[in-house]
Amino acid sequence: MLDIDALVSVSWWAVIPLIAVGSVLHFAFDWTGQNRLVAVFSAVNESYWEHIKIAAWPTMALYAGLFVLGGHEYPSFVPAATVALYSLPVTMIGAVFAYKAVIGRNVLWLDIAVFALCIALAQAIFVSLLRGLEAGFLVVVLSIFYLAGIIVAYMVFTLRPPAEPDVFVDPITNRYGLEGHADYGGGSTD
């Protein structure tokens, strides 16, 4: 079982693999012949939501593994993981919208840099809260509730996305979710 120092060390070392796995997930939907199960975990279009999702799933997998390997011993683990996972969409949307307000458009290398930065910041938040948070029973229970909520959102919003144009619409096809993929469903525009 990992002690807190080992959990922290693994979390920091995982930043590069998390970025790499997230990058692979950007292409996994097409590589698997547009498999609906893979769609839940990979990007199915170019919306912000789909890019947030490919940062979140590898991070969730890391936290699940760390929980099993010793994180369950620390009351601060679940709240720290929950806050870190919620930081991903907030940071990614905030950073991208901020630079777009200045530049006026998306820039691929900046999008990739924001993606990497968001993962690194989420790990920094996780490590900081894991070490410093005194989490009581109520905080842990509320964290479990919020963690379940974000996991359900990541699972559902690809298959049934809200019709919200800033985060969920594909800017290329102007469609949502799976239907936002240029080659999915015969290109219907419903």
C-alpha cells in the first residue's frame, strides 16, 4: 500500500502519461470505427466538452488506481480528487476563452498547451488538498455525491449533450455529441 508521500510522487510523475493518454483519446473514437462505448471515453467531435472529457477520464482512472493502492486510507483523498476533477473543465474553459478573447480565434498549439496545463494544475490541486485538507465525514460524503455527478455527466453528455452552444457544440459541424462528428450517422444535420 502506498503512503501519502508515494501517492504524491505518483501523482506528479503521472502528469506526462495523463497528457499522452488524453492525446490518444482524442483519436480513439475514429481508430475504433466510431464505437459508441469508446465514444464515452474519447473525443467524438471538436467541442470543448469533448476535450475536457479526454483530460478527465485518464485523471479519474489514475485516482481510482491510487485510491485502491492506498488512497482509501486518507479521508482527504476523495475530496481532493473531486475538486481536482472539477478544476479541469473550469480551468480549460476559462483559459481557452481568455486567450480567445485576446487573439480572437483558437490556436492549436495554445489549445494543446492549455490541455497540458489543466492536467498539471489538477494534479497540483489534488496533491495540495491530499496533504493539507482535514476532511470530516460530511465533506467526504458530499465529495462522493459531487464525484458521482461529474462521472455521470461525462458518461451521458456525449450521448445526450445539452443544447448549449459555448461548450457542447462542435464548431466545425455546428452539431452536438456523436452527431457533431463529421462522419457519424451519415452526416445528418438533425
